[in-house]
Amino acid sequence: MYFRRILLVAATGKEHLLLKTRLQRDGINDKTVSCFSSNESRRMLSEEEFDLIIIKSPLLDEAGELFALYAAQKTKAQIILLVKNNYLKQIIDKVGEHGIFTLGYPVDDFLFFQTLGIAFSVNVKLNGIHNENTKLRARLEEIKLVNRAKFLLVEHLSYTEEKAHKYIEKTAMDRRVSKTLVCQDIIKNLE
């Protein structure tokens, strides 16, 4: 399992050390960042991107589930929230539908390792979906741009739609630039 960056959020240095030791024992890379409060963690999320966030509640300034919910909204990281066993059901009811893995502590090594494995698998799958989504959005934006440029050529220069399309493609080939650049020029000149 490989996570590029891991954010550990816990109230004490001892808890951070225990989590780091557990991760190393499970063969997880040691590219971790430690934070002690939700406020500090929120700042860190605005500065860096993480694949995995492990939160050991309670934190210095809150119980931990509010930060977990915040992180679930603001990042694509997988989140593991460790809570006291007697609060487990209540917290799962609150954060489970947001894709947050919640474990009661003390948690045994095997369950922790299994959860890391599931988080890793979900992270890989979601990253693939995110990349595909990004490509599709870019393609959709290109299609919108081409359509806008064709519309302007039809409206201002009395081109047919087919002639406008061929003009954009030929100009892009002749100038050895993307259709996007050609369309941006057309829109700038005709709007």
C-alpha cells in the first residue's frame, strides 16, 4: 500500500507516535504530517493535498467528527476516524454516509490493517474516477468552445455549420495549434 501523503490528527505527541509506529509496522510509507487540533488541520488541508487522514478523537479543540466531516467535503482523501468504543454507533450514524471509516478504539492490529487496505483500494478507485472526470470536463469545455466559435462564424460570416467546423479544424492544423486556441481567437475577434 502506498499513500503519497498522510495527515495524522491527534491531541498528543504520544498518540501521533503510536499511529506512526502502527503505520510503519503495517508497511505504510512514512510521509506523514502531524496536527494536534482541528484548526491546525484545516490550515494544513488548505496548504497540502493528502491521500489519507487519520483522526484520533478527541482533539484539543473538538471531538473530531466535525473535522472529519469538513475534511470529507474539502478533500478527496480517505478518512479514518478513531473514536471511543462507547461512542462508535452514534458517530457512525453521523459520519458514515460521508464515506468516513470509523473504528472504535482500542482497535486491534488486524482490523486497522484491513481498514487501511480498504482505504487504499477506495483511494485508487476514486483517483481514477477523478482523473476521468477531469478529462471529461475538459472535453466538454472544448466542445462548448467549438460550438460557440461555430455559432459566431455562422452568425457573423454567414458560414454553414459544416464550413465553420472545417474552418476551425483546418486553421488549427495549418497553424499547428489546438482547436481550443483557434476557437478562443475566433470568439475574441467576433464577440
